[in-house]
Amino acid sequence: MIKAKNIHKSYNDLHVLKGVDISISKSEIISIVGASGAGKTTLLQILGTLDKPDYKTDSELVINGQSIKTLNDKALAKFRNKNIGFIFQFHQLLPEFTALENVCIPAFINNTPKAEAEKRAIELLDYLGLKDRIHHKPNSMSGGEQQRVAVARALINQPNIIFADEPSGNLDSESAEQLHNLFFKLRDEFKQTFVIVTHNQDLADMADRKLTMVDGKIVG
């Protein structure tokens, strides 16, 4: 599902990623751990095509069979919206929109007809236990509910891969545990691949594989 070889990234004189190699299979849940500043979020953003690596001669990034460095910005944005979902620590819901409207946004960007997008969004929100919150705005929902809305938004286009950056970092322990269990339920039901950057040791240990980053490299 994901193959990255010799991935580098520098910002001015700061060399953040120093030749990362990683291979991730379909339906695998991978956790990435490490100290702050190790390069975890930078790697996640590059694997998720939100940022571009500094390509070396032998560097490559292939996602679901597509070589990323061959895509121009427009084609890359289309590929990302179709194949990849994102969940962040801060849910980034638009406060003026309802749960239903927030979930539908990626589908509308993907030119999905309104009726079809709303039907899929309602099914997802119902599946995630939010049937009674569909028409509520974020400020009337708990943190855990808002994060589940963000999960539904990540799933609306039925992506092959979900990238999550500290997804439970802003939740209480009970909500965090529910979210962690949800990832595995989703993987088992929809066969999606999850790549999760986390400081939560329980979540990291639940994953199929735990990768540790130190100083811009994967060391184990």
C-alpha cells in the first residue's frame, strides 16, 4: 500500500528526515513513536502527500501503486482526496457547519452528488454512534464526539489509507480508548490501512507494528 525509499526533508539548515525507508501493507495498522522533534509528523505529512520530500536520485514514494513524484499539484490533490483520509489531534471541524455538513466537505470536493454524499455521511455518523448529533454544530458536542465526526469526515470518500497525527492527544482517557478501539473496528470492517503518529503508549502497542523514530530515522 505504501512504499517509501530514502526519504529526506530539510527546512533551511535543519535536516529533519535523513533517509527514511518504510513499507506498509494493505489493512495494516502502523504506529510511529519517538521523542518530540524526531521527525514523526514530517514523515506523516510526506507519506500523506501534504508535503513533498527532498527527492534524491534513488528516492521514491509509491502509494496504492501510484508514484507520487510523477504527479503535478492538481493531480496530486485529486489523488489525495480520493485515496487518503486524515485525522488530527485538533479535529479542525468548521464551527459554522453541522456534523453532517463537515463530513460531506471532502465528498463535495470530490464532486460527489449532494444526495449521495449526505446519504454516505449519515450512514457513517450513525455507524460511529452520532445519529442524534447529525445536525449539531461542533460547539454543542463533546471532544470525543467532535473527534468521531472528524473520523467520519476522513472516511467519507472511502480512502484506502488513513493518516492520524496524535488523534487521541486532546481526549480524556475514556474517549481515547473508544477512539483507539474504533480504528481497529474500522480496519477489520473496511480493510483500510492506518498510519498513526502517537505518544499514547497503549495505542502504539495495539498496532500491528510499532516503528520508532530517532533523529530523523526509523531505528526499530
